[in-house]
Amino acid sequence: MTDFKQQAAQEAAKLIQPGDTIGLGAGSTMIHLITAIKATPGLAETLTVASSSFSTRLRLMAEGFTVKESGWLSRLDWYFDGCDQFDHWLNALKSGGGVHTAEKILAAMADNFVLVGDSSKQSVRFDSTYPLVVEVIPEALSYVADRLKRSFHPTRSELRLSVRKDGAVITERGNFLIDSWFSPFPEPVDLNDQVGAIPGILEHSLFFNLAHKAITAGPDGIMEWS
Ligand code: 5RP
């Protein structure tokens, strides 16, 4: 069976030049990208690499990459990441993995932020499939939950629970995650401005006006969006 995420990752790897400083996000497409970089002769050992994801960092190290802490870098040539969905204007909804705060920092640092995935990720507009995720500091949990409900009227808004459902998911920074679904999805510009202004939210998972390009692969072949 054709793996479209692998195809898109192989296309994305062609953008990287020897000596570049790159960042990689989270998810299965990023694992394919690591494989594609390794398969490009003379490339991997010349790169400076950072990642927003613990599991991607582990995979990079297992493949022999030296992974730099992003706090010691102020810019990247490229940041590659998957997403849950991206719209016609290259706004992206992320955070299947709950690490959108670190992802957004690397995306903002990059001269080029490229979304990579299969063609199912593309949608003209966001719909009710994927939630907006907010990372909330513990002191603000109930206040933020209430503000989200009163201001945006989500169809569902939930504290993210661990797989065993006997506790909340705690992020790498000791915070909570709230997932909120909307129908219809609010205007991204409004959501970005208004949710970003609520005290106690460290970061939200709408990547508004940050991506420069998207590469997808699907039954119709490779597509590039910019
Ligand atoms: C993590 C994400 C991932 O990039 C997203 O879940 C896509 O993953 P995959 O490459 O497995 O489709 O947003 O926060």
C-alpha cells in the first residue's frame, strides 16, 4: 500500500541543503522525514537539528543525529511539521501530541515553516473534526475552561485525560490541555486574537499565518501549497 506521508516526507527532504539548521516536529510523517534525510548521501552529518518533540528527539538520536536544544538557537532555515488539518490560507490546527507550545516556538523561529502530510490534511476551511487545544497553567484551569465556553460556545470542551483516564495529561511544562470542538469553526483570525489574549493560556494550537508552504501526497500525486 502506498504510504502518502512517506512520499510527502521524501519530497520535503529535497528542500534541505547541506549545512542547514532544521527543526522537526512530532508525528509519523516526521519519522519518515528522518529516514529520508538519512537516505540522502552526505546530508545528515552536515545539519544542525532541533526538535519540538521528545519522541522525535529520541528517534533522531537513535539514528545518530546530535540534537541541539532549541533554547540555544534563535533561527532555523527550515521547520518541518505535520498537522491535524490546514486550510486554504495555510493556517494549521495541531497538537494531536499536545506539544504545540514547543512546536509554535520552532515554527516562529524558522525562515521557512513547511507543513508535511498526506492529502487528508488539506481542507478549504477548518471544520468540526479537530479541536483547538490550549495549554493552560494549573492555576487558571477553571477560569480558562469557563472563558472558552462563554466566549466561543464550543460544541464540546474537555480536559484531556490520560489514556487510562485516571488523571489529566500533564505537559512537559507541568500544564493541562483543554480540547474544544466548534461547529462552525470560528474565523481563525478572531480565534487567534481572542484566545491568545486569555490570561493563563500558555499557547493555543492554531498556527495562524505561520506556515510558508505545505507539501502533501495523495492519490492525485504530490501537491505543493504556498
Ligand atoms: C503533533 C501534531 C502532528 O504533527 C500531527 O498529529 C500529525 O501527525 P502525523 O504526521 O502522524 O499525521 O500536530 O502535535
